[in-house]
Amino acid sequence: MVRRRDTIPEHFNSAEEAGKFWDTHSAADYRDEMEEKEIEFDIRKRTFLVPVDGRIYLLAKKQAEAKHSTVEKIINTLLDRELIRTE
């Protein structure tokens, strides 16, 4: 008996949607529809996870919202300014 398979969507609207599809489907069943792609990664930029006091985070979040920015950008800018000043 030949098993009928669902069509792979042309585009997924989110990573979560793609995850739900592939959680219930096997890539092995779709090998004939897949093509090899060559990709490159630039791994020079690294991200380090550093614990931040909750009060500092909330202050940065408030400032980020006021400046239509992100908490990450606000904290990185402040640290960069402070660390360059103390060199």
C-alpha cells in the first residue's frame, strides 16, 4: 500500500509552524523534493550570556521602550561606553 504524504508548504509563516510540520513528518519521505544548498556562516561574532540584576534589566527595558530600541542594544551601548571610558 502506498502511503499518501502531505505537500510541503511553499513557505512557513514562522519557525513554530515549520517545527509543527516537521514534528509530524519525516524528511526521509520528502528527499525527492529537496535540493542541496550551499550556505556560509560568519562565526566571528559571538554572543555571551551574562546574568544581569533584575533591577538593571527593568531599567534597560524601560529605556529601550522609550528609545524604540532593544534591551540588548541599550545594555551593549552602556557597557561599551563605560568600558572604553575606563581603559
